[in-house]
Amino acid sequence: MGNLDKVKTKFTLILVILILLDVALIAYMFWPGSSPSSRQAQENTLQQKETSLSHEVAPLHDLDKQLAETRVDVKKFYEQKIPSQSSEISQHLEKLVQETGVTTQGFHYEEKSSDKDKLELPDVQRIGIDTTVSGEYSKVARFINALEQDKYVFIISQIALTGAENGGVSLQIKFETFLKET
């Protein structure tokens, strides 16, 4: 009988353990997020996030190559659009005056101090220029157009147009250009 009591106790213990294990597995099946459909939904969400993030970082691929190309473009810009001597600026402006047929009493140049609040171009000095040009309206308009489309960079900041005698107009204009620092 003693042997039978030991087997009966072991059997009861094993049965209790199996019942507890069944309860635990049933609880796991009904636990939120553990069902196959829930896992599939989480996987789909993660795949969507991955796709979205891949699209966001796509422009950053080959960034080092793009940066090198930008440096080359900036170097070309400096070489082609920014003169290295101030005499180039004055000669070029006189040429524009002659080509467009306007008259001027001269150009007034002012070296602009760098404004720390603005982003400045490295190795470039900002030059302020003001003048008054006179002539027929169409010629004055051609002068402004020539400044805006010139090979050098001219940024018009202020203009004032007034009528003059004999049908002409007078244009007071302030603009800026740049000069390479040496």
C-alpha cells in the first residue's frame, strides 16, 4: 500500500503540473499581442515604418558625392561670377552703360562690412554701389535688365525712377556685387 500511495502522490503532482501548464498556455494564447493575427499586424506596421524611413533617408545616399559636386560648382561660381579686382567691376559697369545707351555721372562704391547676423560667403567681400542713370525709358530698362542677367552677380536693393526733361527718365539705383578677397 505504501508503494501505491507514493505512485498516487506522484501522479497527482504530475497532473497538477500539467493542469497549470495548460492554464499557462491558454492564457498565453489569449494574451493581447500574442495571436498570429496580432503578430502579423505588428510585422506589417514595422514593414511600413521601414519603407517610410527608407524613403526619408534616400536623399542622403551618395551625400559625399553630392557634396563634392557642390564644392566644384561653388568653385566654378567663384571663378565665373565674382571678379578678383575692383577695376574689373568698374570697367564692366562702364561697358554696360555704353552698351545700353544710358548716361551716368559715375558710380559710388562702398565696401560693406560683414554683418555677423547674415550668412556671408567665404573669401568674398561685399561691395555696395549706387549711381543715377539717365536716358530714354527703354534704355534705362535695358540697363536694369543687363544688370540682372549679367555674368557677374549684381543684386539690386533699391531703385527710384523719376521723370526728366525732354521725355527721358532718371533712375537712382543701389545694388551690391562681390569681390574675391586676396
